[in-house]
Amino acid sequence: MIKSLRGMNDILEENEYKRFTYFLKVASSVAEKYGFHYIETPLLEETSLFKRSVGESSDIVGKEMYQFIDKGENDVCLRPEGTAGVVRAFIQKKLDRAGGTHRFFYYGPMFRYERPQKGRLREFHQFGVESFGLESVYEDATMIMMVADILNELGIGYRLQLNSLGDQNCMPQYRDNLVSFIESVEDKICEDCKRRKETNPIRVLDCKNEHCQALYENAPKLLNALCESCESDFNKLKKILDANNIAYEIDTNLVRGLDYYSKTAFEFVSDNIGSQSAIAGGGRYDRLVEFLDGRPTPAVGFAMGIERLMELIEMPNENRNGYYFGAMDDEAVNLIITTTQKKRKSDKATCEYRARNLKAHLKNADKANARYCCIIGSNELENGTIWVKDLEEKREETVKLEDF
Ligand SMILES: [Zn+2]
Ligand SMILES: [Zn+2]
């Protein structure tokens, strides 16, 4: 028997597909309300796209990519995340030269060759949005409000964590100060942090090692070293979130560590799946378009992992809906199929292809969660009528087929 690959799941059980499609429906409709439109990009891209955007020093690119040489000798890779492809498409379609604002949302599978564990798959799904062309911090606030709307509509509780990553004015100076600090405690930090000091010093701040964390409590904080523009934007962001009743916590250890990230960084965490699990994350990446050879374009976005959210979703009560059709006589089967087909123009309708007795049809209709069970037997066939039972209100009647 052939099985799916390790870390790659089918979504077909009722509990899963219903949650999955409900999530997509809610998230897409919220994004559309905010004026974002759908974008689809290929699953397969040139490996260099991710090397340049996600960064060669990251674990994603260093260890986790599904990378191979295709039959045309191209070095290609299954996308490990969604932003790079959207930015590539944005530049390729010359939208960076067109100017204006461009807002996209996407969803689909992402691939990372990681050790599979609960809540972490090799093929997983993300929903994300990207906004290009707006420098205003109010767009960052809008992103945050969009995530909050999606989570609220899904009945998912969260805490929002905020930080500012500075910009080209204030970050380099801060980084130098941080490196000096790391050097002062270098003999006590973990091996990962020693490596990060060389490749990506900011990332030491989110080291999961407790000893490291204790040491970094005394590290200089970027929030205390922001330049005027970054500080003013961060204050505006807090103010507008306050005005819209969105609670947040400041987390100075919330970092991204790639040069194209700047200013706003945010993460939504849930306390209901493991300890402090991130369920959505995003922020501003004003220099990524330029990093990928586009014209400098401010941008901000977020992504959320769908599998992580699945078990947290509160599903709405499902009412009976639609029609179930059945024949009690072989002669009536054709008419049943035709009538079902007509009903499908306006409603959900299913039918049974074999003639069965009434009890069997009622059972099927119940199983299909249909509101109406509609039956044609020999009597109805003769009189041009159909028997209809409303399974919700427990009422039944026989009506003329032409009036049905
Ligand atoms: Zn460490
Ligand atoms: Zn700054």
C-alpha cells in the first residue's frame, strides 16, 4: 500500500475539512473587506529567490528546503513560505514601477523538510497578506486589525505582541552595541548564539535557552534606541490600536533578524496550544522589494499557519440545509434526478439513484443533514406530485411538482 510521505497529511476527515474550508472562507472574506485581492503564485520557484529573501543563514534555507535540480538543470525549490513568491510576482509584473498601492492575500501549501511533530508538518498551509506601496504605519495597524478580526470571527483567543525593529538609521548603531554586549557575556552563551553573533546578532534575543535569556535581560533594548521617525511611528501604532480597543504587550525580544525587515514587528500568540505558540506573525519589510531587484517599495504583511489554528477554531452551529431527493419506484428515478438538477440552480441538493423505501430515504436525508426530504413514489408519479418533509419543523406535505 502506498502511503503519503512523512509529515504530509490528507485533509478529509469531517472534523478537518470543515474547519479548513471554514477558516479559508472567514479569512478570505475578512481580507476582501479590507480591500485585498487574491493572488496565486507557483509552488515551485528558483532556489535563489529564497536564498536572497529568506536568507542563507536561516534554518529554513540552510536545512529545510525541498530543493532539487529539475530536468532542465534548473536549481528549484518548493516554496517554504509565501512572501517571496508574491514579491517576485509584484516585481515581475512591474507593479513596483507602476506605483500606487497593491494589496494581496494568498493561501496554499508550503514545504519545509523538518522533523515532523504535533503541529509541525513538512507540508503545511498558510494564509497571508502583503501590502505594497504604503509607508504609513497606519497600514501596519490595519494588518493587525485584520488578523484580530479573523481570529475574533473564528472564536480564537490571542495575545498580541509588538516590537519595533528600527530602520537603517537606528538599527546599525544598535546592532554594534548589541554585539559589544554579546562579547561581554560570550563565554556564557549557547553555541547557537555564538554562531548567531557572527551571522545574525539580533536573533540572539529570541534564543529559547533560559541561561541565554537571563543574560540578555541586561542587553541594550532597541526600543530605547529608536531614531525619531521609528519612535514616532511606534507611538502612532500604539495609539491607533488603543483607539480601536486592541490590547497588546511590548516584547523587545520579538525580532526577525533579516536586513530588509524594519519598524513594526508583531506576533499573535495563543496560550491554548503549547507554551506561547505563535499563531500569526508579520511586520514591515520596506527593503525586500529592493533586495530582489525591484524599485524600492515600502511593504508590510503577515502570515498565519492554518494547521496550528485548526483545533482552536470554534465552529458555528450547523443548521440543516438543502434538499435530499429519493424515489420509491424505479419508474421515478429519472424524474428524481431531473428535479434534483433543477433544485441545484438555487440550493444544495443531493439524490439517491436507487429506489428505496421511505424509512431508508428519511435516514439518508438525516445523514446528509438536509432540511427537506423529497420523495416520489408511484402515487406521486401518477398525480404529478412530490412528497416533502421538513426535517427541521417536522412538517410534511404533498405538492404539485410544477409548484415545487
Ligand atoms: Zn542562546
Ligand atoms: Zn529608526
